[in-house]
Amino acid sequence: MNASENDADAVNLTGTLERIIFHNAENGYTVLRLLPAAADAGKREPVSCVGHMINPRAGVQIRLAGRWVNNARFGRQVVFDKSEEVLPATTESIRLYLSSGLIKGVGEGMAGRIVEVFGADSMRVLDEEPEQLLKVRGIGRKTLARIRESWQEHRGMRDLMLFLQPHGITASYAVRIYKTYGSDALEVVRENPYRLAMDIHGIGFVTADAAAAKLGFARDHPLRVQAGVLYALQKSTDDGNVYLPEESLLDLAQVQLDVPPEQVEDAIAALEADERVVREEANGGVGVYLSRYHHYESKIAFYLQRLIHSPKSASFADAASVVDAVAGALPITLAPEQMEAVRTAARSKIMVLTGGPGTGKTTIINAIIRLYTESRARILLAAPTGRAAKRMSEACGHEARTIHRLLEYSPKDDGFIRNEDNPLACGLLVVDEVSMMDTLLFYHLLKAVPLGATLVFVGDMHQLPSVGPGNVLADIIASEVVPVVELVEIFRQSAESSIISNAHSINKGVVPPLESSRERLSDFYFIHQNDPEKAADLIVDLVCRHIPRRFGLNPVEDIQVLTPMHRGAVGAGAMNALLQTALNPNGFEARRGDKVFRLRDKVMQIRNNYEKDVFNGDMGRIVFIDATERVLSVNFDERVVLYDFNELDEIVPAYAISIHKSQGSEYPAVVIPVMMQHYILLQRNLIYTGVTRGKKLVVLVGEARALQMAVRNNKTRKRFTRLAQRLNPELRPQNISQKES
């Protein structure tokens, strides 16, 4: 175990673990004091060391490899990435080792008696002949069982660490591996290291493949090819697919694995026999699903069809009269298409309400709520994100919840409390921003809908599809099994907004005017700048100075930069670094990889964390950082959530975010870079989604030709889903409107 010889700060230390200052049992993060052995010590002064360890114990001998760093607060310390327990050799060191609290049931007195009986052979006895411990005074069958179990657990973790470290898998992952597989961990990893990629979050196929290669697994080993196929399918879900055509999967896996196609075919067959994947006729060919996604999509179709054909629990003896009465009581007169939407909600079991900004979707939701209030139905409102639910609550004057909270996630059971056996109590369920819902979340929602409930799905079918796999709203519309009301008329007040009129122009493929009058205030601007670096500086200037000064908006709370992608000079990564420096340059900070988090930073959660009750897309502000305990706190809508420093990969600075991540949210002002360096992602629904996020002000910065390319490009990336055909087997693939989406 050697630190890099080319690194002047590299160090290898052996010594006694004198004191554990901090240890996180969940991820193994440890701060300790090490008393170096004479050969490493010089003056033999204790050294502060920081890294990951499994089950550290004061008094044991350890060997560390890492590098010296100068910590601004704690001074010079060793940050180690490898640790190894050094088993004691002398009778005295064995006695100290066994009495360190390492083994349940063995204290100082018991440790002394064990060494008295077995001397320097004590460690071998524990490993190979634990029954011999019955010769020691005070050890009976019960005590022996405790000692044996505790020693095997410790030995299992120790052996796992020794095995994993040469393969590039750190102690933080070793903790997760041991928690997942228990005492069988080492055997599992040796027999099939590819299970790590499938079972342990954060260990990908590439890492598992490298470990397997060191273990002697051949490139054409069946386990490797099977894992590669599963990896290709999982990766495809990141691109929004629910399945892959078998031909595409064969090509992807063959390139990834560098093996002949017949071996990939054999792997798919083996995985199908093992029920890890499902092969199914799909759109004239064969599709391959991860089994769970086949289950989700199939059950969504089943639940929707069952709901459609179940009687309504809230019905109207004279629906036409009730609708007319509700419409007459509204403060505005409904347009014909709006009246049709309310009538559809009265008579249908499930309906879709879609339309762009300014077409009155909120007015219709309020009318539908009034309608079902007349029948004394229990009404529930929901949306996929916290921001969307908050907006819905404010617009409707009726509580709306996120779908996760509506379904009542239970960390204890690692699942939702609301399901088929414990359905929601409602006669009407209105779900907004359905375009954001992926296959998994939609499956869990439908599982919990009572058979008699009326469902109203609301969304803008021209926005970007969900971040997760599936194309739920588009598929339901394409299936033609439920009535769809599309609102197209823009009402007078909304028509006065350049944001709304330009959004509708973009949706029709018409490029909005690129020259704005400087004589009057507008709510929509395009600022020309062809150089990406200069565009980035201009955006910082707009956010920090010009927009706050001219429009009276707060640069952090009110203005959001939305970018087409993460990379590049005006990508989310670079823009966050620039805006953080400009808006929050000082203050206490924490680091995670190349990301810096400062007190008062605006941040976003980027994955669902059910235990913390925060979800992908939630935004908050850092309100507390404790470097000693290595934790920070984030305020999400008046609810403070604690993060260990090792959990900081769950949040990112959010002065700039991707347009995808902005779905379901609205901001007083948005600034959107539109540059040719983003040409791969420049498409109409991306620009349309970004523009419709701004309530009072939208500023586009960039190249005219990039905007023109995006608005004219209506060819979006195809997503492989079969929900529309499952809902309506009569549909032919070429008739599915989202076949190019």
C-alpha cells in the first residue's frame, strides 16, 4: 500500500489509532488521531487523519496511505484514501487489541484470560478454532456465540476492505457493500463483482468491470456480458426510454463490451430466463425492457383501463344544468372551448386538459373544483414538484400537495403508504404538470387512485417530456382512450404579454422579433452576443446589476438563469461558478469534489431522497455550515434539511440550472443563453419550456442563428415507450403522434 511516489505530499503511516474524533457509521467517514510507530514518527506526535474506514477502534494498529494537506481551520492533517488494519503479533499487543471493544463480550479481564491461555496463538484460535475458547474461564456457550458472531463480522469487514482497496473501491462504498450483503459480502463480490454495479448506488459498470478484470474475469465472461446488457438498458432509461429495440441494444452492448453479437444475444436470453429483462413484440420489432419498467408500463395501462371502465363515485343527475350554474357564478365568462372542458370533466371518468400559457387552464381547474364541490366530492390536488404544488395552491385557493407527499412515503417501509390496499380518499383528483411525470411516479400514483375517482390530468403537451423514463402525457393523448381538451385561445390580458405571445409563436415555429425597443419597458428581450465567454459575462452583469436596477428584482430570489445544457462557457456549471463569485463571494464554505457550497448559496436537490423528504428539483438556501461535524443545513420552503458533507453530491449550486430542471417552476425573471455551442440540444420544445418559465421578464442572450435553429427544429429525440399501444391495441405505430418524441 504505497502512496504516489510522484506526489511530494504523499505519505504512508503506520501506528496506533489513539482517538476517534468523528465516525459516520452510514458512510464510514472518519476523523481520527494516529500515534505513528517509531519508524514513521520522528517526535511521535499524534497526527490528525481524515478518510473513510469501516468500524474503527481506538487502540488498534492501522496503516494509512494518503497525502498531507493544510486545512484552513484544523491545520496540517493527512487525508487518506486507503487504510489497513495491522494485526498484532506480541501477546501484549494482542491483549490490548482484544480489549479495545472490538468484540462484543470481551473486556479487559476476558482479553487477559484469552491471552493467558493461548498466548501469541490467540488470533489464530479466533479465526480457525473458536470452540477452543470454551477452555477460558468465564466463556460458556452463549458467550462463545456472541464472541464468534462479533469476530466474524469484524473479520468480514476487514477482509472486504483488504480485498476491495486494490480494485479502486473506497471504504465509503465498502460500508454500503457490507450493509447490503452482510457477512456474505466478500463471497458475493468474488463470485460476481458485477453485482456491485446493479445493487450499490454510485458504483457503475466501469468500476465493477475494472475490479472484475483484476480478479481475472475474461472479457467474454457471461457475467460480464449480462452486466453490460443491464448497464446499457439502465443507461437508456437516463435518456427517457422505457425499453430499447433489441437491435439497438445489441449494437450498444457490443460496442460497450467489445464482444461478438451472438454473446450479447446469449446474455439477453440468460437475463430473460432469470426474469431480469422482458422481451416483447414492440412497434413491429422486439423490445427489451428491464423487468421493473415492463411491470410499471403494463400496470399503468391496466390501472387506467380499469379506472375508465369503473363508475364515477361523484355524478350529476343533470350535469348540463350544474355546469351552466357553476359557469354563471364565475367572475368571468367562459369561452366555448372552456365550457367544453368543464362539461367533459362532468361526464368523463378521466380527461386531459392541455394548452399553452395564457389559455386559461387555471380558470378551468377552478371551475372543475366548484363543479365537484356541488356534488360534495372530496377533492385532491397534486403536482410532481413542490414549486408546482405551491403554485397550484395559490392559484386555486385549495391545498395542493406533491405526489410524493400525497402518497405518504414511509422511510421505515421504503415505500408509499397509499397504494391499492390503502387508496386515496377522493372523488376528484386533479394533477397538474403531468408532462413532468415519469413512468415510475405515474405508476405509484395510479396504484393509489380509488376506482370511483374522476381524474383530470393537466399539462402542456408542447413542453419537454419528463426527466425520467417515459412520455406519459403524450402517450395518453396519443392513445385516444380518454377525452382531450386543448385550449388554444389566448385571452386579452395574456395576449398583452410579449412572453405569452412569443411563446405561442415559438410553439408554431415562428421566431420572435429579435430587436427590442429600448424606449419602453418590455417583458421579453433578445440580446445579441456571438462570443460564449462574453455572453457569460453579460449574463452575470444582467443578473447582478441591470435587471435588479431596471425592474426592481432581487438577483438571487427573483432571477433564474436557465441553460440548455451543463457544459460549455454558458452551461450550468460555468455559469454557477461565475454567479456564485459575483453574488456570494465570501462566507464559510464546504467543498465536494469541484463544487463549492457557501453560506446563503441557492442550491437544488438533484435526486429524490425520501428519507429527507426532498425531491429532484426542490430549491433552497444554505443556512448553516458546521465544518467540525461536517454537516450543512438547507432551508427548503421554511423546512430545514441536514446534509452530511458526504451527501453533498445530492445538491448543486442553483444560480443557473438546466431548462429540464426548471419544469413545473415559474420565476419572476429568467435569463436564457442560446448559443451554437448547444446545437445538439437546440430544439423547439426546449426554448418553449424555458420561455414559459418567466412570469414578468424573459431575456434571451446569444446568437440569432442559434435561436432560429432551435425554433425551427421540431424533431425531438425519440423515446421508446409502448404505453399508447397498451392502452389502445388498435393503434398503429405510425399513427402515434409522439413517435418522433
